[in-house]
Amino acid sequence: MKRFTLIFIPYIWLAALFLVPFLIVVKISLSDTALAIPPYKPALDLAQGWAGLMAFLGDLDFENFTFLAEDDLYWKAYLSSLKIATISTILTLLIGYPIAYSMTRAAEEWRPTLLMLIILPFWTSFLIRVYSWMGILGQEGLLNQLLLWLHVISEPLKIMNTPTAVYIGIVYTYLPFLVLPIYAALDKLDDNLLEAAEDLGCSRFKAFWLVTIPLSMNGIVAGCFLVFIPALGEFVIPSLLGGSQTLMIGKVLWEEFFSNRDWPVASAVAVILLLILIIPIILFQRNQQKQRESEG
Amino acid sequence: MKNHLMSATAVLALVASVASAEEVRVYNWSDYIDENLLTKFQEETGIELIYDVFDSNEVLETKMLAGGSGYDVVVPTGTFLQRQISAGAFQKLDFDKLPNAGNLWDMVKDRTAQYDPGNAYSINYMWGTTGLGVNVGKVKELLGDDAPINSLALVFDPANMEKLAECGVHLLDAPAEMIPAALQYIGEDPNSHDPDVIAKAEAVFMAVRPYIQKFNSSEYINGLANGEICVAVGWSGDVLQARDRAAEADNGVEIAYNAAKEGSQMWFDQMAIPVDAPNVDGAHKFLNFILDAQNMADASNYVYYANGNKASQALLVEDVIGDPAIYPDDDTLNNLFTTTPYDIKVQRVVTRLWTKIKSGI
């Protein structure tokens, strides 16, 4: 009974905060736009009972999804978002892993301070931190002024309003989400394993590759997902730092919702975005389970 | 129709000195009022005023159509107002509670009636035009003394734009204003709702696309003022703000605003009461306060936009009433055009075309 309650509570949580809102979005994605409050139809009229429910279901259709398939804007935006999210995840990993690794190699008394430094940026609003990048990367920004002053460049670099600025923004923003799980995994690593590997003739590099990396794999995977998933639907960073040529699905979604006032199509875009995210997550979990079973 | 991303999240809440249970919630454009008026309203009525700001019609409309915004007074632009009235988002005004409504200006009322038939749901707050903001010195240096600073040819003729590109040109990121301007330039009906006619705007923009630095609806105020850009298609009052900032900074930048001689778009920001407003009575008190000639004059003297209040004109400073960029002369006035809202299908065509113009996809 106790166990049942323990499992039950998180499931209620998931159902209330994820499943129900998602079903509402799915329902809107199958509706039609209307000039009304709220701006879509049909509305479910429970007073009419069963007949009302059937009439309601009969009015839903997949028109919005066929529409998305017809215009190449949408799949190009999905692809472009996938590309930006993938590249930023790899960049974040390349920067974040050495940070996490050196943190675990640091002296014991320094670790809480280092951990604190990773968390510190969260004390400032995310929006303000992105705005400050506008001040750093701009034409007259700090970075350009520094480089001009050092005579590294003779003309200011154009970074603001380019994809480069978007990558910088995403990597900066999500770096802590990647460092923390990897740090947690590396922290648990038993140093005796590395010693054993070296005793058995591994070079230090080989020991790192054959022991440290596989044992921190869970942290790497968790960190990468924590970067990849929000980066894919990112809206604030591309709209503040990116130019009009940076196409991301978050911006397309905003335009559907606000400029076109088409909640059903916007919901359809969101449903597909979720499906794109859910499929790799399920595949990953299956893979994990299989591994566990084969090991067990 | 002002757009300030910087203040998108800025929320100004004024706490009344008099503790009172009654409150009125107003949702207006950012940088669009003399803040002394807010204090004055609270002192006169004893009602607590909660004043929030937004920076785009789209954001306001989404709140209105979702319902339950909690606001008592909101300020959509005419075309948006019309659509929201058809959606049932507003309630009719009770003119018995608005004795100052007699101050309204017939010239403006006649025009706003096309959005709000009979002016039953709204009163005009401010109005303005969408035209050309120009750094006079730089543009004349690049294009010669007879540079067409009062013509759409300045931004739509590739020959001009090729030369202007080096000093920076911004266009509004507002398809409902830029596409009518392009149609006007090629002699089509700027208010056309025919997708085939709207499609003709694409060629106009594509010809000058390489020379446009940015599509943005707020950065041009600073950009013009500190000389970073030399031409912007923008809203009258915003360009005039840039002009004043440049004059204050005394940086040698001279900014001028001109409505296009081909005809510029004229727009109206209207105050209306949402259908589910919690304090309808207080909302009327606020509207009546705004309709007062002195109050409206104070607001216009502060933000440099024309208002729809005839009686306030005697109280405006010469800088405002005497400036043809704010109160156009009759010839310019007759040359201005207005637009009506697109229906959902045409809106989709317009947004899609705009994405294509901006991103090439």
C-alpha cells in the first residue's frame, strides 16, 4: 500500500501538470479558428450530454496538420531548430565536461565554492543575462571595443543578430544544466578504479577513455537532454540575439499565436514539437532498460 | 502603435496615497502618457490606479481573446479594435458617465467610425502617421541636396537604397503597415485584401532587401538619435522623440520626420472597456478623466502625438500643435490613408509573405 501511494503521487502530478494541458493543446490543434473568446471552435458543451460530445468530436479534424505539411516553412524551421539545438548541445558538452571534470579534481575544500560559482548566475534574471549579451556582442559592444583596443581586429565584428550570437547565448544559458549532472556523476567515481586500470597497464588517457567516460555516461546523457530539449523550443534567445535569418520553431510558434492569431495551427506546431522531443526520449529510455536487463 | 521591447516586461504599478478598496486597472502602450496624470487621477478620484504597459497589439489582442485579463481600460489600435469588437471583447460605453465626450474631434471621430461604427465602444486617445524618419545631413551627403526625404522612393527605390545601405536603414517589423506602404508606392490600393495584389509587395521589398539593415519596431529611436542609422520607416511620435534626443545630446545629428508624399498610413489608438472588466464604473471615470481637455493636452505635450480631443488643442504647446509632423496641414491630412483589418485567411497570407521577405523562406 505504501509503495502504491509512493508511485501514485508522482503520477497524479504528471497527469495534472503534463497530460491534461497536453490534451487541451491537442484538442485545440484539431479545432478551427474563430473570431470569438476563446478564438477557436467548437467549444465542448457538457450541458447537451452525449449528443453534445459526439457533435463536438465530429467537428474536430486534422486539417491543421495537413496545412503544416504543405508549407515548407514549418519543416525548415523544425530542421533548423534541430540543427541549432544539436550544435549547441555539442558545444556545451565540449565546454562543460572539462569544467565538471576539473571541479571534481579540485581540492576538497574548494568544491563547494566552485559549485556555488556555477549556480551563481541563476541569481540574476535569465532575461537580464541575455540582454547583457546584447551589450557585449553589439557593434559598439564590449567585445568589439576590447578587440579593437588590442588591435586584434581593425573593423568591429558583426556578431549580434547572427546565428553565432544565438549559439553563444544558448551555450552560456544552459551550461550549468550540463555541468551539474556530469559533476554529480564524476563525484561518485571511485578513484580505485582508475588506479586499478593504471596498474593493469592503461595509460592515463586510456583510463579516462575506458573508465571515466563510461562511468559518467549517465551524467553526460542527462546533461545533454537538459540542454537539447529547452534549446529546441527556445524563443527568447533567438529573438533577442538572432537576426531575421535565424529560423527557429519557437519564433514560428510565436507568429502563429500572435501575428496570425491562429491558436489551432500554433497548437499543431507545438504538438509536433513535443512528438519530435518525445520520440528520442522514449528510444533512450528503452535503450537504458535493455542495457539494464542484459546486465541483470 | 508604439513598440518598445525593452519595456516589454516593465510594469508600472502606482500605489495610491489614499488607502481605498476601489481600483482601476489600465493597460496602455509603453511611454505613452505623462506619469503626473496618473497621480492626478488618483488624487482627484481616490481610486487606486494600476497602470501596466504593453508593446504590441498582438500581445494585447491575445490577452483580450483569451478573456479574463482583469483590465478595466485597454488601448488597441483601430484595426485591432474592430476585430476585437466583432469577437465580443468589449462593452458599449455609457456616455451618460462621460460628460467630457463632447470634447472629441469630429475629424477623428469620422475616421474611427470605420473601426467602431458610431464610436459606441471606444474613444480616441492618440493618433499618428507612419512615415519616414531621416538623418538629414547624412542622407543629403549620400543622395545630394534634392534627396527624396518625403517620398517612399527613398526606401523602395533600389538606386537610393544602394547608397543608403552604408549608413543604415531600418524598416518597421509590422507587416500591416509596411505592406500597405509598398502597395501605395507601386500605385495599388494600400488597403487591398486581395492576396494577388498583396503578393505584388514582395517584389518591392526583394529589390531593396539586401540594403535593409534590420526589421525592427523600436530600435530606430535610439539608432536615429545617435546617428547609427540614417533612415527609418517609423511612427511619427517615435521619430520626433529621436529628433529631440539628438537635439538634447547636441551631437550634430538632425532628424526630420515626413509623411510620404505618396500618402502615409494614419492610425488611431482607441481606449475601450473589456466586456469582463471588474470595475466598469471606475473605467468610465478614467475615460472621462482622459477626455478632459487639460489632461489630454498634458498627455500630448508630453508624448508628441496628436490626440482626438478638439478642446485640448487650445492648450497644446506650439511645439506640438504647430508641428505639421504631429498635426498635419489639410493637404497632407487628405493624402493620408487608413486600413481595415485582414480576415484570418488574408492575415495568414500577409504573415507568410512577411516571413519570406525577412528570412527568404
